[in-house]
Amino acid sequence: MQTISPKNAISIRGLTKTYANGFQALKGIDLDVKENDFFALLGPNGAGKSTIIGIISTLVRASSGAIQVFGQDVATHVYETKLSLGIVPQEINFSQFEKVGDIVITQAGYYGLRGELAKQRAEKYLRKLDLWEKRDNRSRMLSGGMKRRLMIARALVHEPKLLILDEPTAGVDIELRRSMWEFLQELNRNGTTIILTTHYLEEAESLCRNIAIINQGQIVENTSMRKLLDKLARQTLVFDTCDELATAPTFEDADIQCNMIDSHSFEISLSTSRDINGIYAALSEQGILIRGMRNKTNRLEELFLSSLKN
Amino acid sequence: MLTNHKYIAFETILIKEIRRFTRIWLQTLVPPAITIGLYFLIFGNLIGSRIGQMGGFDYMDFIVPGLIMMAVIQNAYANVSSSFFSNKFQRCIEEILVSPVPNYIILLGFVAGGMARGVAVGLIVTAMSFFFTSLHIEHVFLTLLVVLLTSMVFSLAGFINALYANTFDDISIIPTFVLTPLIYLGGVFYSIELLPSFGQWISALNPVLYMVNTFRYGILGTSDVNIVVALLMLGVFSAGLFGVALYLLRKGTGLRQ
């Protein structure tokens, strides 16, 4: 058995899970997440992400294998490991009839916090997540995005060292998603280890330093975001021009392929290993003024799909 | 978990449970008051005056302890089964399951919540009975002890029912097909002395008979059963059901996959 580093927030070894109906959700997972990391766990629906989170949070029983949270086994050090953990599940799982403030204060009680301390913590996180004004509202009156934020506030009320979020921004509008990203980044900067599952690959690319891709119950990729993105051989850049173009720009280098999109934009495909300064120089020489440039494809999405295929 | 933290967790679950049944008081506190009030009026007052005496007491006086106990049993059971199943159904039970609260504190919290509703309804029904008769409690300590033990036994039974339940139908089957017959045949409305010997023997197998009669003994000083046996039975039921519920919780029955 491999040794487990004490610097890991989570260490998973040989984790398997076969459900009562015979479905094998996990087929021997080994995974380490370092302390203070912002970690992405990606995978298609049914890959096993939620099963891993379920086992860490003890809602699902592992068939075999071991999990340590900050060096302590979740099976033998139940109190210590649960105290370190905050879980934000995929599905809404608070009472629809309780008031927003009561939900967070009650959760504090389960961790041994009560009275003024519980109220202060509830206020702190409800304010941070823009829910303080809603504290006396019944939770069913909240919008979808607010409900997700309420689950984050609830998971943080005991100030865990490790926060696990299972698709926290699913169905959340772009503006709100961005504000949640900022909040999570601030939390991570302040020392909280964060593990995130998401279907928004842009989200994982923006937030996470390390990544694991799981498919059919197995880890198919486990590396840093930088190394993963470096694997991409080619990229396609889209340029918007200030003036109308009659023909596509030309390049001497055979590696650079250029196609017109419309009279004001064109795309260039080139190796990721090379710089793009030469492209700007060549465009200037041809008298083409560039108004804007963007990456055509979501790079992580391409790698994600390629990992699943492999 | 520190002892102090365990106590706070227990208190949190209990307060949440009390907040729940007082928030929906129109569903939890008023209906039993109306139903039992109608029993007082129809069986006790109107029909009871023609029945005359039962077990040496006016019929109204005879059925009051039984009806109070019926309200306690039904409400203690219903509170835990519906609340815990509702927590399962809405998945908010996960809030507790992911926290460090030990299983026995979860169980004690929900059972205490059921006992609180059982006792609350019992007090309401007792207060209502003063409109129909003047109660004099013969053995106060015994009366309180029986109410608490009985509400605990049925709260535990409701908890086990909720653990196994997968649909709302599953939490209404036991009260309808098991609990109601046991209560109605448990000496609430009659003394088992009225029954033939075979009927008395069958009734002796009904645990509710012991609870109702011990409570009646506490209030009126008369009983169809041996009080010591009844108290022992209540103790054994409490301990047995607590053990079963705790075992099922540890096993994760109906809660963990």
C-alpha cells in the first residue's frame, strides 16, 4: 500500500463501491488532494463523482478501500474528520418549510455551536453570500441560486478546513456564478481546501489548480491544470478586425492555417507550443487592425473529451 | 464529540422538532383535541350517562384516562414517524448525518420531540376533560412516569417505522392497521372484565392494555392489570425498541446506501 502524506487534505486508496443493484460505481480509486488546494473532480454523469463525495461524507458506504481526511481515517475518527468537512450536495437538501436563518443556526447546533456564537456565524456567512436580508424567509421562497448559496452558508457555519462542493453552480446565472467563484477563491486564499465537481469546464479551468477526471468509476487523468492544458497540441484563435476584409490573411509558416469566418473575422489554427507574437507582426505587415482575439474552443473541454475517449 | 457538544446537538434536534409541531399546530395539536373532545362529548357525556358505571366509576371518569393515553400514543408515534420520514423524503436528514452527531443523540433528539408532542397533546386533552368531569389524580408520580414511558415507547416505534418507510403510505399503514386496533381493544372504552375469559387472555397480549390501565391506576386508583408487570413491560419495550432503533441507525437502514 502506498504511504499517505500528512500534507494531504484527502487521501483515497483503493476505493470501490458496488450498489445493491449490482452497479459498480467505483472501481478502485486512488486520489490525493493537497491541503489548501483548489481541486476539480470532473467526469460525465454517472462517472462516480457523487459516490466519492457520498463516501467521504458517510452517506454512502464504501465496498472497500480507505479514506483519510487530514491524515485521519473517516471510519475510525468520525468526529474529527466530520468536523473538518463541509459538504455542499448537488441536490437541495434542506427543509423547505424552515426559515433561512434557522437552517444555518440549526446546522451550527449539530456541530456543538449555539446561542450568540451560532447566530454570529450564521450572520457572517449569510451576509457573505448575500442572504442576510432573506434570513426570516421560508427557504422554499428562495430562487434556485439563493438555495445553492444557502447550502454553502450552511456548510461553512462550523468553519471546516475542507469544503466539498458537488456542482454548486448548476443552474445558476452567469453573474451569480461569477460572484460565487470570487467567494470560493477568497475562501481558498484564507486557507480552506476546496474540492469542486462541475460540468462547467470553464469554471474548473478558472478556479482549480489541480484536476482529476473520472470516468466509469476510474480516474483517467490526475494532474495539475497547467500540465493538462499543456497536453493540448493545437489551439484555434478567433480574431475580429476593425476593417472589412476581402480575403483571409496569409502566413509563410505552414503550421499556421487561416480561414475566414465572415468579412470582419477569421480564425487561425496553430500549435500550442509556439508564441503568437509573430502572428500579430504578420497581420500588421498586411495592414490588418485587430479589434479583439479569443480562444475558439474551451481548451479543457477538448482535453476532457479526449481523456474520456482514451 | 465532547459531552457539551452532544448536549447542544440533542437540544438542537429537540428544539427543531418542537418548532416543527408548534408551527403546524393546526395539523398537530388541534385535530387530536377536537377528536378527543368529541369522544368526551358523545361517549362520555351523552352515551356514558346511560351506561352508568364501569369498573366502579362513572363511565365518563373511566374513559378519561384511556382517552388521554390514546392521544399521547397516537401523537407521539405520528410526530416521530412523520417528522423523520419527512426529513428523509426532503433529504434534510443528510444535514445531521454528515455532521459529527452520534447516532444515539439523533435517536434521543427525535424521540424527545415525539414525547414532547405526546405530552403536549396529553395536557391539552386533560385540560379539556375538566369541562366534562373533575379529575383527581391518585398517584401523581406514577401517572407522569407512565405518560413519559408510553410516549417514549411509541416515539421509538414511530422512529423505526420511519426508518423502513419509503413512501408516505408506509407511515400510515402501521397506525391504521396495527396501532388503532391495539388502542381500541386496549381497554380505553371498557374494562376487560366485561370480556369472556378467552377475550381477556387475548387482551393480555396487547401491550396498550397495560399502558392504559397503569395510567388509569395513576389517576383513578383502579386497574385491570398488575402495575408492576405493566411498568416492567414498559421498561422492556423502551429498552428493546431503543436497541433496535439504534442498531438500524448504525446499520444505515433507509438512510445510507
